[in-house]
Amino acid sequence: DTAVSQTPKYLVTQMGNDKSIKCEQNLGHDTMYWYKQDSKKFLKIMFSYNNKELIINETVPNRFSPKSPDKAHLNLHINSLELGDSAVYFCASSRGFSGGNTIYFGEGSWLTVV
Amino acid sequence: DAKTTQPPSMDCAEGRAANLPCNHSTISGNEYVYWYRQIHSQGPQYIIHGLKNNETNEMVSLIITEDRKSSTLILPHATLRDTAVYYCIVRADTSGTALIFGKGTTLSVSS
């Protein structure tokens, strides 16, 4: 079984649409993350939740809203999609949210906005 | 978190050892050194991490200098499947920290 799984793996959508990417981890971890990798291949942290509570919220447009219904899930909802939102989005998780806890990543969701 | 410096690219012959250097001269006492790699079109993969001592697992060895200002990731027998971008990341052992990725080193293993 995949430890951190994301759906969908590929998503092509039009500008202005609203879409969601789902993430689930079966590792029993308390902390989950969303990262974005743009066309220049830079990986940047977007959000982090610990026990369903938001602990990291980087400078991300309000159109991006994470939602954590329980510790095992962290979904990313994006409103009014723009061309610049095209990227690969990675979900990740760790046992805890301090630096000694290893972070494990999913395989990514490729979002293309046309 | 302290900044890291890595060479942008390295080449290695298949079967030889690959030694990937990382400079983190401003590292502080409570910061871990993490190594991840990203194979094309896949998610970042955890490799190893250390605080002060050298570390080894079934895949690699991590050598941290005594002053902790630099480290080297050693792949003892590189294979074609080790071709990837390798990231050296320093992360504080405090609450609410995430991995901050730099540009990494692109390792190309050839036959």
C-alpha cells in the first residue's frame, strides 16, 4: 500500500474552474504538508497541518484552501484557477512537526490549467 | 534554517562511488542535515539524515564533519537508477518547521 497517496495524479482544467486534490496517508502520522513544484523545478512549502490544526501557512493566494477532515487526510482546494497555478503539487506527512521527524512525500498531482 | 550550498551537477560512472558534497557553514546546534532525492517525475524520496554523527543505511552513508559545517553523501556503488536531483537540507529541531528545498545537485550516472 502506498504510504502517502494523492488523487488525481493528472488534472487538466480550464481557467476559472475550482478543483480539489485529495491526499491520504496510512502511516499514522500527525502532521501533513502541501508542497508546490513549479516549472523551474523549485519545491516550495505551502501549508502544514498538525492534528488537523494549521501550523504553517506560507504566502499563498487565498484561492488555495487546505482542509483536514481528520489526521489522515489533507485536501487542497483551489478556486478560480489561473494559468500560473499549473504545477506539480506534492502532499507529505511526518510523525510530528519538529525537525527530527522525517517527512515522506506522495508521488505528486500534475495540474495543468489551460 | 541554515542555508546549504551544493554543486549544480555531478557525473559518476556506474559502479563507482558517488560523493555528493554539501556546505552548511551557518548550521546551528539543533539543526539536522537531511538528504532527499527526486528521480524524474517522482516525489522527493527520503534518503538519510543526521545531527552530529555519521550515519549509514542500506543505501548510503552520510559523513558530517566534526565542525558540522559540511557533509558528504556517499553512494558506494552508483547505478543508473541513482540518476536524480539530490537535495541537502538543514532543518531545525523546533516546532512548525518544514523542509526548505534549494536547487540540489543533479547526479548523472552513466554506463
